[in-house]
Amino acid sequence: LWDEARRSEDYSKRECLMFLGIEEKENENCTELIQNIIRSKLSIQNDMKFQRCHRIGVKNPTKPRPIIVKFAWFQDKIQVLKNAKLLKSSPIYIQECFSEATANRRRALLPLMRYIKRIVTKDCFLVADTLHVDKKRYTFEAALKLPYLQQAVNTTNNNVLAFTGRLNILSNFYPCQFNI
């Protein structure tokens, strides 16, 4: 039931992107702001339609709130994601929207994906919380059992794979419950 709820939440967010690092101003029009970024910084000239576009979270004077955008057309979202690399020299960045559980699973898989890309094959990427390696798809649980993970842990030179932080499921700081 829990896994089904997570999948349902992820599915409802499939047309959404979050824009982070955009300066927040009083009485701003988020739709116009995002349209301008898409045209000027991402070099996409066609007018994209949004179902919703607004800031989320509690106002913070030190950090601008993210803007969540729900695109009317999935293809527009994909085009924006493909051009997001043009923002590298900018304080603005774009990320996909996932449930908190899926986001945590992605964070846990990121070091493994980077290791595989660096040591094994460049044909490695994440889709939601699944790892794709050489045209094979691994669920989160299966990816954690890949032999690459054991190779990474047993490596003695500079190719060490570290799992650190509260949000990484393989870290000793990851909060979880267990019974004794």
C-alpha cells in the first residue's frame, strides 16, 4: 500500500519541474518569470503553457523558495530538462519532482551511479528510482545488490565510494527503526 501511494504521488508529478535559485520579489508573476528564463537562458523560443506555476514552502529571507511548474505538455518538460545544462554558469538550477521516498532512494543510488559511470560504463543513468546500466533496468533493491557496489566498498585505492549523510540509505547516519 505504501509503495502504491509513492508511485501514485510520483505519477501525479510527472509533468512537474522545480526551478531553484531564482531571486524572490514581492508581487512577482511566477509564470512570466519562468517563461523569461526558458526564452533567455534555455534558448527555447516556443511559448510553453503551464497548468500551474507558483512558489512553494515558507518564505525565508536568506534563501528564495523554489518555483514548481506543472507543464501542460510533457514534451515541453523534456525539452526544458534537455536544455537545463545551459544553466551551469547560473545560480538557477532545475530538478524533477518526486515523492520524498523516491527522492531519498535516488540520493542513495547517485553515488553508485557515479561510480559505475566512472569505472565501468558511461551507459548508466537514473529514471525515477531505478538504475539503468548497459540497457538493463534495476529496481532500487536490485541495484543495491549489484556487484559494482561490492567492488566499490572493497576498493583500496582512490576509487572509494562513500555513503554519507542522513539522507543516504546506505549511511550509518540514515534514520531507521529496528526491533531487538
